[in-house]
Amino acid sequence: MPQAPAQPGWDRLMRHILPPVALSGAARVWATIAGSGSTPPARLSTRQTRPLAILLDGQFWAESMPVWSPLAALTREGRLPPAVYLLIDAIDNQRRGVELPCHRDFWLAVQEELLPLVHGYAPFSDRPDRTVVAGQSFGGLAAMFAALNWPQRFGCVLSQSGSYWWPHRDGRGTGFIGEQLRQGEVSAAGLRVWLEAGQREPIIFARTRCYWRNSPQHSRRFSGVRLTAA
């Protein structure tokens, strides 16, 4: 927005259209560094150890409900470390419904194509414990899928109202991730996970509670529903 106030702390912002390669079409992403040049030297992270935060449904967080100012403020206050933020757009609902729910090729493309490109622009740590994937509904499911299947790369998860019922919208089936866990194909051991689900989202709430009530991950329930529920 031309009249929008300056966003201190967001010293470099990259908005990029990626060509279609492994993904099902061109991908739109935003990448930026929070805190570069604005944090006291004693608290600066080195370029190669900056945490990486991947936010799914990137257009929502970049344009519809911009996160730039809140994250910049939290970084300036020292409540968040200087970090690289990567926002990946879903493009449209059809692609969102294909690429986010447990899509291996999507996450292979992220690791093999997107992350090296962004790293060349804004270096970040490749440690899983310094990499978080965050998402809501299908995005929450995708974040968990990425960490469970590539724990050596994605070690931290923020999953809000994750669609763990997928692909059974009626809620009667176990769900894809639930079946992976039941059969021992994947494990949440070693991951740092924060889960949220609304008590007024009956299927999502039940699935989240069923899958994770006996695990050491952090969780929270709340009253209400999320704006981005799938």
C-alpha cells in the first residue's frame, strides 16, 4: 500500500514467482529477514544460524492479514530472535486442496528447489530444531506431515486447527497421518510441536485430541473456529 507506514526491521523483502517445476504450477512466495541491522550486535545471530520460519497460506499472512509489523515488533523487543521468514502462497483453493494435504512432491520441491533459492538470498540454519513450519487447517496438516516425514529438516511445528481428518471429511476414518502413526511409518519423537484446535470444530477437535493426547507435544484448545478452516 503506497500510504502504509514503514515496516522497521524488515530490511529486505523478496517477493518472487517461481516457475513450475516439481510443483503443480508457478509458486508465489515472500521471503524476508526480521531484525537484520536493527538488533544490538551482542544479540545478532550469525547468518548461517538464523532460524527459518515457513508460513503456509502465504498470501493471507503477507497481504490479507500482514504479519510484518507484529513480527518486526516482537523481534525488536527481543521476544523473537532475528530470523528468516518464508511465506508460501497457496495460489487458489484448488491448488491448496492438492498441494497441502500430505503431498510428498510439494515438500520435495520446497526442499530441493525453494529453500536453496531463498538461502542464496537470505541465509538461514539447516538445523531442524531451528526450522518451524506453521499452518492452519490444511496448512496445519501439511506442517505436521512435513515434520513427521522429514524430521531431519523440519523439527518444529505450529499446527492450528489441523485437518487431521483428511481424506475422510465425514470424520469416520482414521486420517492419513493417523494411519502413518498407527503403522509406525512415522514418529513424533524428537519433534517440537504446538497444536491448537477449537472446541466448536468437532471433527478437527476430536481428531487432534485423539492423535496427540498421549504425546509430549504442547496443545491448547479454545472456544471458536478459525477463519482459514478447510
